[in-house]
Amino acid sequence: MTSNTERILIVDDSSLITKMLRVKFGSMGFDVRTATDGLLALEVIKGWMPDLMISDVMMPNMGGYELCKTLRQSPETANLPIILLTAQSGVTEKVKGFESGADDYVTKPFDFEELEARVRVLLARSQAQKGESAHEKQGGELFACFSPKGGVGTTTIAVNLAVTLTQMWEAKTALIDLALPIGQVAVFMDLRPNFTLGQMAQKETLLDEDFVLQAMLPHNSGVRVLSAPRAPELSELITASLIENLFPILRDNFTFVIVDAGRNFTDAALSILERADRILLPLSPDLASLQATAVTLNTFRELEYDLEKIWPILSWTFSQDALPQKEMERALGVPIQIVLPYDPRTVVQSINRGTPVVMQAGKSAISEALENAAYQLTAENHLGKPRNGEPPVLRRVRKRLVG
Ligand SMILES: Nc1ncnc2c1ncn2[C@@H]1O[C@H](COP(=O)(O)OP(=O)(O)O)[C@@H](O)[C@H]1O
Ligand SMILES: [Mg+2]
């Protein structure tokens, strides 16, 4: 991000100060908003996350110290750079400011150049920290497909996403079947695994990179698959601690890690959902599916998942009497990002043949939609990377979406 798109929130009950700072920072290319007390600032932040906040201390309703403390308690704003504008310059005030979690303070009356210098220092520091944490997290992207209701294309999406991403970005992709108690990825891909997550769980203490990579079965698309245990009673072997040991190895070795996380809130599924960079949440346009998804989203909210990582997918598993999409979005409180068309013939044929939809001969609406979805999910991070030529699936999708 270049500095001229950075957002600054200015909080002060004096409209002279908010106006003046808005004009000055605005003319420097910053995106500036203002609020006249702490409570209103919290309202603004809910819909517009700033890159930095400058706040007065003495304000009605909620003052600067309390505002700082409140922001520090929430994960999204815990590291937001904050500068307090204080009228007093005593040591007690400084200590109070830092204790409340402010990064810096400037005493009133202040010199604009000084304030600007402090703003730039804090923004640069925060950019550097963001870069570092992105770096730490490097390794493959983790996408989890989860549907509390089931029967809405969860496994179809996971399988076809894995195949498409492998080909679109010529990327190493792992597909893990965690849809317990009866995982079906192997059936969808016509694979007969000798080795599954069940055996892996029994060898947990020996989990090292070589072992994990050998255990994954190659599919003719290039995807490497780790199947669910063969029998439901083996499900209990799949613990959160297995996931904690396994997934760092997968992320280190694959560009994409796709998980069919099934429909149950098991410890293992929760461990995946928490780690996932994106949760794909397929639902069909009926009340039962909508209700199950809305409840799931509430649980995600309570667990303080970043709602931006959750992508509901509207999956047309029937053709008539659907709930309107707008109403569904209103009930969910998050937008539907992807729509998959009704195409029972193609989907069922593909399952019966064990050939993923996107690998079937002949194009179908559902295959195009699944390819587009794979692109929508990953283009931002992968388009810029150097590659040799343009794989056919990438060319097709870009032609459809970009023209
Ligand atoms: N786009 C679609 N059009 C029509 N039917 C679909 C579609 N996607 C899925 N289905 C139906 O849903 C069933 C379940 O699909 P599946 O991928 O196994 O979902 P889940 O993993 O959520 O149970 C399929 O057998 C098919 O009948
Ligand atoms: Mg399934």
C-alpha cells in the first residue's frame, strides 16, 4: 500500500481541531475521517478500519484513555497505531497515556509538523510489522470447506478447487479429507488409498516431513490427497493435536492446502477453521441450510474469527422455490461471494465416474463456475508471480472474467 491511501481517524470534541487536521492530512493524500468522542470513534471503526488514530484525551461520553483501552482489547485494533493529543504535559499524563495503550502522544497546543512526523514514523513502523507477520506466516494458503448442513456441494467444491488450483497456478496442492466420520474425497477422485489420516494418527509421534509427503496419494491431476480414515469408529483418532502437528508441515510443502472439513464441529475441524486463511461455507437456497449457516456464522463471531475470511457460497442444489439471495445475505450478515449453478447431471455423473467436474470432457456451467471461484479466491496473491506461459485454465477464466 502506498502512503497516500492510508487512513487516519481523528477524534476530538473540538471541531476546530478535527477540521484543521482533516484539511491538512487530507491535502497530503490521506483518507481522513473524524469523530467527536470515543463512542462515535468506535462506531466509525466498526465499518472503516483506520491505519492510524489521533485522539484527544478529554472528551464527553468516552475519553481518549478509555477509547485506547477499549481498542487494545479487541484483536483487530490491538495493534492500531494511536497518538493521543493531551492538554497536559505532566509525567502522570504521559504514564496514563502509555498505560492505556497509546503509542505516542503530542501535547496541545501542537506544531502540525511535529504531529505529521510522528504520524509518519508510526505508520512506517506499523507497515514494517505487518510485513514481518506476513513473512512469518509464509507457506501455503489454507482453504477450509465446511457446511453444517451437508449435502450442499462441500466435497464437490473442495475436490474441484484443489484440481483447478494445481493447474491454474502450476502449484503444489494438498487435499485433506477431514469430513468425519465418513470422508468421501477418495470416492470423488476414484482413489483407493492404502494409507489414510487414521494410520497417520496412529504414528503421530513420528510425523516428520518425509513421512507426511510419502503418505499422500498422488491423483492424476497432480493433487496430493490425504484421505479420511476408512471407518467411522477411527474418527476419534483425529485430534486437534494431530492437526497441530500435521498442518505446519503441509503449509511448508504446498502452495495450497485444501481441506474438506465436513459438517461437524469436532476439535480437529475447529483447529482447521481457526487456522484457515479462508473458510468456504456452501449453503443451498432453502431455510434449513440458511438457518444452519447463520448459526455457524454466529459461532464464528463468538470465536472472534475474522469475518472477512468467511466466504459463503450459494450452491444451487435444486432449481425452484429458492430464497432470494438478498434475503439470505441479510440473514447471514455477510455477502455471498460465489454462486454455483444448478447442474445435477454433471455433478452426479462426475461423482459416479470419480472424475472431478473440472476434469470432465466438455464444458458445463458448473465447471466454469468452479474454475471462476478458484480464480476469485487466489488471483490477488498469485497473479503477480512469475510463470512460464499461461496455463489453459487460467487463460479461460481470465477471458471469462476479465474479457
Ligand atoms: N451445483 C449442483 N447442482 C445440482 N446438484 C448439486 C450441485 N452440487 C451438489 N449437488 C448435489 O449435492 C449432492 C452432495 O454433494 P457433495 O459435494 O457431496 O456435498 P456435501 O459434501 O456438502 O455433502 C450431490 O450428490 C448432488 O446431488
Ligand atoms: Mg461431503
